[in-house]
Amino acid sequence: MVALCFANGLQGGMSLTYAQSTEVLKHAFHINDAAVGVVPAGVSIAGNLGAVPIAALCARHRRTAVLAGMFVVWGVLVALAGLSPASVFGVAAIGFVLFAIFRIASSVLEATDPAAYPLIADWWPVEQRAQKVSIFNTLSGVGAFFGLIVAGLLVDHGAWRWAFVLWLPLALVGAVLINRRQEPPRGAQDAAYSKRLEGETTGSEHERVVEIVEHEAPAVAAVLSGEIGEGRWGVIRAVVRLRSWRRAAIGLAAAGLMGNGLMNWGLAYFKRTFHLSGTEAAGLAPVLGAVAVAGVFGGGFLADWLLGRGMLRARLYVTAFGLGSAGVFSILAFSTTRLVVAAPLLSISAGLAALPMGPQYALLMDVTPAPLRSQAAAALNVLLATGALGTLLVGVISSLLGENLRLALLCVSPFYVVGAVFVFAARTTYLEDVALVVAEARTHGPAG
């Protein structure tokens, strides 16, 4: 788990390193908010689209080895971004273009989901899947706090470049650790879940689950094998055909518009609205971040606890509740100009938005057959690329409103609620799709 956490830890730390550097980057390269917003927007798009080739590598090679290689190249590119000159031939814009190229290029290697989440699904039992994802994301938050606090100190002392260069040695450590882990067989945990699934369903749902798992398994496996055998387009059709996955993924993409916007503009919002320094903004992290960390860590355990007590759709319900409630509290927070009111409300919103971090990825893996998980994770990343529009949208709205980040974030906050509605709509097909996954795993057995 520690080795695996470098996958999200490096990415989260880099995102907050950039967030801490936005104001100094504006002065160093003489750019405005709209230009600053271009980099995280490009990072999100490139990172999500990069999941497609990464998924192809994961389907053919050890996922642990793929992650190790990604860490090394990422570290080099991030360091080069930090070393970009302030100007070229006296033109600051060229220096910023070089910075943007290196940073956006590095984000292609942040598409770790096709390797990381399928590894979690194959290393631990289905009943523990959400809590393991929560642990993964919680421990990954160490990188985010490192980027927030260390970058804040370096930026305030005029050493913002070191905030980027320091990630290279950490990336090399992560590469060594993950490459030494043993690759798990694919699909074994899903096959082992069949008795639990059949035993805890009732009525017509029980009959349908038993029919799929016990009698339709060969047909399910044959259809899937045929689609995968058709190549890239067959795989795409197979992923799109996953009903619960499709609805939940659209919901997460909608919520990501607000999530990305807040992640990249949140620190600047505190600095600009309440006139805080980088160090002072980072000082809010222990207070505001504690609730978010509790949400990330507790969401998976809550969902799996409810699952253990017979609520088979618990992961779906926890995800929808967290997103919808986060939207309400974020709207309230950005409606005020008082720090003592906005900070607690945003803390609660952050905790609720973090609550689905374990359940949401677990439920997507629950309804995706093991042979398709890397490709489905890539498809999700492509869909989540739309979240980059949230970062750009906040920057554009802010500039239109006189560089007012508070009102810009208020305008984008309702997307959390929209996402919750789509996720909740997947409840009608969730159990049947889980049964299809179990049926496929029982027929094919674990694959290396």
C-alpha cells in the first residue's frame, strides 16, 4: 500500500505545489488568471487522455513495472518545469510556454488509475475494496500536504523553483518501491465474491443474480472475450455497454468540474479574498484538511461497513450523498465574504466531497469485469478530462468578474449536485452488473 500510494501522492503534491505558486508565477512570467488557468486545464486534459496508452501497457505488462517507469519520467519532467527560464530572448511569454510544456507533458505520466485501482481490486477482497481505496487515497494525501506546506514556505522565500525540483528524488524512491511488489492475479477476488452476493440478495434480485452467476456465466464470458478480441473498438464497446459504470462515470465527471476548479483555485481564493500569504493559507490546512482527510479515510470504511450489514448498494449511496451534500455546503461557503464563516463551511464541504473517494472507485470496479478494468479506468480518465473545463471556467469567470474568484467558484459549485443525481441513477442496474462481473470471473478464473 505504501508503494502504491506514490501513484496519487506525487500527483496530488504537484497539484498543490502549482496552486501555491500561482501568484508568483503571474509575476515571474507576467501573465493573468486566464493564462494561469491554462496550465492546470492542460494538465487535467493531458493526464486523463494519457490513460489510454497507459491502459494498453497495463493490459500487456506488469502493472507494477508500468507504474515504476511512469514515476521516473514524471520526476524528470517536473524538475525541468521548475528550471524553465523566466524569459527567452527577453520574452517572458516564451519562458511560460516552456514551463507549461514540461508541466503538461509530465501530467501524461499522472494517469496512474489504469494500474493503481485494478491492482487494489486484485490485491484485496471485494468486501474490503472501498476501504482499501480510502486508505490508498488517505496515505496519498501525504504528498498533497507536502506540496501544500513545503511549497508554501519555498514560494514565500522566493525559491519556488525548488518546490518543483524536489519532486524528482521522491519519484525515484516511489519507482524502486513499486517495482519490487509482486503482481497479483486478475479477477480472483471477484470470483470469490459469488457466494456472498448470492447469499445477501433477496426476492427477484436474488433470482436474477443466481441466474447470471450460475447459468449465464459462460455466455457472459464468451461475449466479453469476443469484444476484447475485436481489438480497440471492441474494448471501447464493451466498456460503454457497462450500464452502471456509464451512469456513475458521467456523474463523477460532472462533479469533477467543481472539484478541479476548487483544487486549483482554492488557495488563490483564500489569498485574494482574505488577503492571506502563502504560509498563512497553508496554515489553514491542518484545520480545513483534517475534515477532508477524515472524509477520504472514513468514506470507504462507512460504505464497506454498510455493505457488511446487507446494504449491497452502499458504495453507490455513500458516493451520491457525499457529492450532493458537498454542493450545498460549497454554495453556502462562497456566498459569504467572512473568513470565520467561509472556512468552516468549506471544511465541511471538503469532507463531504472526499467521502466518496473510496466508494466511487470501488463501485466502478465492482461493475467492471477484470479484463476491462485498466481500459475502463482509462475511459473514465478521458471522461474526467472534462473536469479541466472547471479550472478554466473558474479562471475565465473570475477575469470577467474583475478577478473575483469567490463569485467564480460560487457559479461552479452546483456541479457537485448534478454529479450526485447521475450516480444515484445507477442504483437500478448496479446489482445485476456486479453479478455479470462475478460470472465472468468464475468462468475465466484468475489471470496473471
